[in-house]
Amino acid sequence: MAEKVPQNFSNHTRLDPPFHFFILPVFAITVLVAIVHLVRHLTLVSTWLVVLALAANAAVFKIRIYALKLQDRVIRLEERLRLAILLDKPLRAHMVELSEAQLVALRFASDAELPTLTARALSENLSNPEIKKAITEWRPDYWRV
């Protein structure tokens, strides 16, 4: 098995080739084909095909969003557990103030820099990209798609 490239801010986002390069284009093209068919042959069936194609596109995006939100919930749970273990008691009391986006970003911070970065995220209200850019020792997440 090929070794994984070390993650950092510039390469941590991932594409899922079957989804991004096959499923999405097929559904987008289907909408266009259905609209062209509707324009050329204005019938109830061709109108319904456009509606069906649009509904299928909406379903594909909703299914994707549901999976991402579920991953975010699991990450939030994992990171709260990790913070409860790694943070000192005074800072641990404030971890509930972290937003979901901040928790999702903090998952990339190493255990050594997590307490300091958490304190900064809370005091400076750092955004997701700001937290990721501030990480010096990247903790990879190869599971997120």
C-alpha cells in the first residue's frame, strides 16, 4: 500500500473521485438533458422528467450533506473527549464555548499544541481556517471524505 502524504493546511481537503467526478456530473448533465428535452418536446412527461432530475440532484446533495454533518457530530464528540483529557481544569470548563467549526478544525492540532491553540481559539474567537493555519504540528485525518 502506498504511503500517505503527510497532511497540512494546503492539502488536507479531499475529493471523492466517484462522487465528485462521476455522480455529480452525471446528475448535472441529466438535468441539462431533461431541460433540453422539455424545450424540444413540451409534454407533461418531459416536464415531469425535469422535476424528477431536479429532485434527484437535491437528493444527492442532501445525502452528501447528511453524511458530512454526521462526520462533524462524531468529530465534535471525539474532540470534546480529547479536550477533556488534555486540557487543564480551568480551560476545560470553557471548552463548551467552542463552536462546532472550531472543534472540527482543532482535530488537526497535535496533542502538544492543542491546549494553547484551544485557549487562542476561545480568546480570539478564531475561525476554522484561522485555527488550521495556526497549527504547526499537523495531526492528520485521513478518514474524512
